[in-house]
Amino acid sequence: MAKVAIVGAGHSGLELGFSLLQDGDEVIIYSDKRPEDFAATRLPSSNGVFSRGLDRERALGINFWDGVGPLMDKTFVRVGAGDGTVALSVDGRLARHGQAVDQRVKFATWLSEFEKRGGEVVYESIDLARLDEISAAADLTIVAAGKGDITRQFEVDQARMTYPGPQRRILMLSVLDVPHPAPDGVAYNILPGVGEAFGIPMLMANGDAITWVIEAIPGGPMDRFAEINDSDAALAVAQGIFQDFFPWESDRHANARIADANAWLVGGVPPIVRKPVLTLPSGRQAMGIADVVVLNDPCTGQGANSASEAASIVHAAIRERDAAGGAFDEAWMVNTFERFWEYAQWPTLFTNTMMAPWPQHAVQLLAEATVTPEIGHRFTMAFNDPRDLPNFFFDADKALAYVDEAKARAAQRDRVQEEFTAGLAV
């Protein structure tokens, strides 16, 4: 069994902590917030968790909101024509639902539960010198805090970088009193060359909300966020953007109200890949995981899912190291990160692709999805597991071949259905 220090009480840090605690390890989580502090903080993210991540929560017994709506069952993709109309509309269904719970509620609940189960939580802000002290008393020190000075101490991996900085200006806000479709799901609105707005149904402490992530190309006509300084302004700007760029969303938000005074955020996310090992002043080393080492724009909703994946992979690597013996040295840390990168490269490429002008084959694939439902469903399922995307989305030849295969299956299905219906009539 290992003695593990985890700096950061976000999704990956807490999920890893529960996994190790369940195994009987000695785990200390360092958090800069107590459970009661979260109510006074800003909404941290849109955090839709798809079924693979929810399965891990069930396995750990931290699925406190299992089956509680609103749930994510579908995606509703609408591509604007630029004149206020919808040029392309595709609905897709998830095989199993996803869910978004306000992370302020989620993390407060998880922290309380971690202590209830006997885990140790130290409440303090950690700087580099304190991290060095912590590492002296642990077999393995993990940095899972995706924000702050410590994160910036990890070296950027320039070879894996695509963009030098944020590609979107972002307004995130959660609103109540907005009708939800049935079945519910993620609204993904795209206006090429201008920006995107995607709305995730979210369970919040005071009701069923939709959390909107509105992404504007910097300096473009949708970039109206500079003067936002409170929740009322955030809501007014969002409603104006719906009216001017996504009018099909405007009517259902006419009576929207902000979920709470802190349920909004303005900023930008720089897509970054960092190297996983931080050498401390003493020469000891700490390992970064999840957002610390791979940070993507939220436009494909992969943040919480990648955090869950990171926690699962690191947990497995720790158990394997226990069985094989040896230290948690730099080679182990790098190898563990590479295992994570085998997964993380795909949500990273997915996100970067969605922020760039779409290649023609991707446009054609989505257009075909309007008449061949299978294509829309497969695209939707890629949000749950983006490792399928290289099989049908990124490569032009594979995409067009898949379109032909899906259309042939649809034609055969329709032909057999017609023959069967005719036989019943006879």
C-alpha cells in the first residue's frame, strides 16, 4: 500500500482519492476550500459527465445524484446559416445518459464523504515550498489542482501544443426557468466564423438549470463580454447573443433568470499540454494529472470526463507498481502520463478540430447525418468516448467510407421494412 498526497480537491483529485482510500492506501488530500466554502464561489465549469465517468462514480459509491434529472440523453446540433436561420440540424442519442451536477455541490459533497470514510483532508493553500515539504512525507505526490501558481511550474510540452493561446472568449452562465426538451440533452449551436453556444442541462442546488458556454471568436461580432461585471449583465449579454446569432434559442430564454449570483464566469481557456513531472527545490518530484497536464477548451465538454479517465489510469498504474515493486520515480510518472495521453490525445484533437474551420469531409458527414440517423448517433457517442473519432471523423477517406456504409445500411433496413410491411398486408 502507498502513502499518497493529492494536492487539489477537484474531479480527478477526489476521484483518485476515493479509489486509493477504497484500496486501503493512506491518502491525504490538500484542499484550499472547505465543503462550506463552495457555496460562495463562482461556478467552476459546465462539467457534463458521460456514462463512462458515471460508471466510475457508481463503482466508488459516490454517485449521490444517480438518475436524478435533468439528464443528458441527446445532443441537438444546429448550424446557423448566418441570416438567423438553421442551415443544418442533427439530433443524436446517447446509448446511456450523462449528467451534469453543479461542481460546487458535487465537490462539497465528495469532500465531506471522503472525510466521513476516514480519509484525511488538510485545508490550506499550497505553494511550491509547501509542496516540497509535503513530498518529503509521501511515497507519491500528485498535483491535481488545475489552476494556480503550482500548475504553471510544470513545463509546457511544445511538441504537443496546437494553439499558442485561447481560441475563444467565453461566457459561462447557469440559468433557471428555461424549458427543457424531453428527452433532455446538450444543445450545440454553431455559427461558423463567429462562435458557438452549447447548453448543458445541469442539476443545481436550487433547480434544474441549463449551463451555457458561449464561445466567441476573439474580436468577432459575438465577443461582447468585456463589460460584464455581474450576473445581471451576464444574463443580458447571453440573451442578446441568442437573439442576434441563435434566434431559435431566444424564445425559451425570454423568462430565464440566473441560477445564483455566482453562476457565471468570463474568460478564456488556453489549450495546453504540459510535461508531467515537476522537480522540486529539494530534488524530489511531483506528478501532474488531468487539467494540470492536458487542458482543453470546454467546447466539446471533455474536461470532467478526461479528469475521470486520468484518475482511473493513475489508480491502475499505482496498483501495478505495488505488484511489481519499485519507486514512484520519474520514469514511472512519465510512463503513466503517456498512458493517459493515449486517451487524452483524442479529446484534445476533437476539441481543436471543433474550434478550427471544419474540413469539408466533416461538414459532409454532419450533413449526411440529417438523413441518416446512425451517423448523428455515432457522432454523439463520441462525446462519451472520443477514441472512436479516428475511425470515422478525423480522416477524410474513413469519414466518406463510413458515410457510404451507413447509408447502405439505412437503405437495406428500409427495403426490408417495406417488404415486411407488404407481406403483412397480404
